[in-house]
Amino acid sequence: MSGPQTPEHTLDVHGDSSLCRKDEDIREGTQSSHRMLGFSDALLSIIATVMILPVTHTEISPEQQFDKSIQRLLATRIAVYLMTFLIVTVAWAAHTRLFQVVGKIDDTLALLNLACMMTITLLPYTFSLMVTFPDVPLGIFLFCVCVIAIGVVQALIVGYAFHFPHLLSPQIRCSAHRALSRRHILHLVLRGPVLCFLAAIFSLFFFPVSYLLMVTVIFLPYISKATSWCKDRLVGHRDPPAHNAEVFSFDLHEPLSKERVEAFSDGVYAIVATLLILDICEDNVPDPKAVKEQFRGSLVAALGAYGPHFLAYFGSFATVGLLWFAHHSLFLHVRKATQAMGLLNTLSLAFVGGLPLAYQQTAAFARQPRDELERVRLSCAIVFFASIFQFAIWTAALLRQAETLQPAVRFGGQEHAFMFAKLALYPCASLLAFAATCLLSRFSTAIFHVMQIAVPFAFLLLRLLVRLALASLRGLRHLRPAQPLRSQAPEEAQSQLLPSSC
């Protein structure tokens, strides 16, 4: 009789099996796609985040006022930024879904993926042309051409993988209807590029329609689901044929895994925090000649002149860090991310990517004090939308809490009130600061800095404050007089409210 296996023996078995798989991949000339996907996710998160740079570099001279024309210019650029950011996230989601179909890669697939990534890296340049020359259709045309090229490369990846079935995932490779699967996947991959092809044509003679078509690319999965729902209501639900059930059970627009969403989100937060210090390094290093002439060679005095910029940097970094902390705390208790939660997370990340613009506005308080009210309101609006969409993620999760949330943060859970307070802190603080600037416009800068200082301390004391608030509510509930029962005399009812004698 053989004895039980020891842990060392179990590890040896797992190690031998992994080595066997590696030897098999080497013989077939294939490899795992995990590292390539990590590289692609990092690159896509960088590309999505640096879209904000042309907006932050909007030049406003000290002589210019933050009037209606400047506000209209910034609003237009921010709207175009949000659209292109969301299109990049659509490309990221499609890329991730694509490599759920492709289980392994070889050298050709790796090179095709690099071609796809190279095309994606051109998107920020075409976006810069769009915001710099809004009346010239060439920027829109080139942006659409890049999206079309991305779709073509992804279609080549699909065709190559299906030509060599050993590269496919086991679910597709073992399917009896691979041709139908390939047709279905190509249809999903090429829907967006086809719309961008139409947008490129319309950009040559009526570019507003191009923007409408590009927005349609973002919401295409939801439009498809809404169309299917309406069709089922009008015509009646029809079961798909038996040979198509296996094909259509694989949907590239289903919500991504929680881990993949966390990885992409962490990349966006990290890059936004890095962009803040890059602005400090670029704009706040004193010129040696100016130090000698204006500050008599004192570098300390020269750096003191940049004090408001460093204050704005610390406040902006704290905002980015605490928003990441709230996002981390939320997804720590998430079991599964639904499609609605994925969309809300993307919208939150889009406004998080706009935080470098908020930093630029707050750093300009000292240079252009007459425009501080408008800049404070713009910064409060960016922080509010970045945080309110986080709160919306949690609200959407509560609607299906049995499926999406851990028991601790569901209604009645021990962490429910604390999570509510943590996610509601920044929306309430930014909205309160915005309202306070409307009433006390002379103190708008002070109000904004107080918010930036107070919120981190509120995060530190949040659990204590929530416990005190819950204890106070319980105390008030106990202090409320009990309603006497009809069958009891008034003296008996009053005696129940008094403590019993020792």
C-alpha cells in the first residue's frame, strides 16, 4: 500500500507537468501569451492616459482671461479626449478578448501583435492633430485610419490562429464548428473598424457625423444588446439553432475578468501619478542664469518661487492616490465585474486621466489669480466625476450584490457603512467645495486647498468617524421612548422605561 504523497512530492509532480508543457510548446514552436498580454496592457494604459497631454498643454497666456472662448476651447478638447480615451479602452477590451480565443502564440503572432501595438501608439498623435486643428478634417481621418488598421491587424491575428488550430484555446480548438466561430469572432472584431471607415469618409465633407459614428463605436455592445432586447419584445424570443449555440455563447463583449480590470486600472492610476511629477521636472527647474541674476545665486530662494506649484503637486498626487485607494478597496470586495460596472469603471478612469489637467489649473493660481474661480470649479468638476463614477460602480454592484459582492459589504454587512462613506467622501467634498466657491468666490483658492488637505485626514479618521456615527444612531434609537402596549397600564409602561432596582 502506498503512503500519502508529501508536499514535496506534490510540488515535484506540478513542476514536472509544467516542464512537460514547456517542452511540448518548444517542440511546437509556441509559447504562453501571458507576458505579451502584460506588455500590451501596460502599453494600452499608457496610450489611453497620455491622451490628456494635448489638453493640459493648452496655452493660455497671462494676458488672456479665462473667458467664454477659453472655456469653450477647453470643453471641446475635454469632450474629444473623453471620446478617444473610451475608444482606446474599447480597443484594449477587444484585444484582451481576442487573446482569450488565441491560447498560445508563436513568433508570427507576436510580431502581428507588435504591429497592432505600433498602430495604437499613433493614436495620441492623431488626437493632437484633432484638438490643434479642430476645423481641419485630416486629424479625424488619420485617427479613423489608425482604428481601421488596428482592426485589420486583429483580423489577421484571428485568421492566422484559425489557420493553425493548435494556437487556439481548447474551447475553440475542440469545437466542431470552428468555421462558424471564426466568422462570428471576425464579425465582432470588425464592427468598430467598419464604423470608423464610414467616419473617415464623412470626415472629408461633414465631420460632425464622424464624431457621432466614433461615439457609436464606444457604445456598440450596449446598442447591440438593446437592439436584441427590442427585437425579442416585438418579434418574440427565438432560440438559436443547435449548431450556433456553441458559437454565440462566446461573446467578446462580455465583462472582463476582475483581475484584468484591476491591472488596467492600476496602470492608468500609476501613469497619471507619473505625469504629475513630469510636469514638475519640466516646468519647475530654475534656469541657472535666472538664479544668478534674480536670486543672487540662491537656489533655495529660486525654488521658493515655485512653492504654489509644489503645493498643487502634493494635493493632486494625494487626490490620485486616494482615488486609487478607494478603487482598490472597492474591488477588494468585488467577486465579479458586470458589464455595467466595466463601463462605469472606464468612465471613472477617463476622468482620472484628466487629473493632470486639474493639476495644471491649480498650479496656475499664482500666475493668473484673476481666473482662479473658473480653474477651481473645473478642478472640482474633474475630481467629482472621477469619484462619482466609482460610487456608481458600487451602486451597480449592490443591484446584483449576491453575484458581485462579498457578504461583508452587502446591505447589512459589517463593512457596508464604511464602504459607503469611503466612496462618498470625494464626491461630497468636491461638490461641497464647488458649491462653496459659488457662495464665497473671493476665497475659492483657500476653499480648494482646504479640501485637498482635509480629505486625506478624513480618510485616516474615516473608520473612527463611521463607528462614532453608527454608535450615535444606536444611542438615539435607544433614547426614543418605547410605545406602550394597549393591554398595559400607564404605570406598567412607564416602569419598563426605568432601570430595574439592584
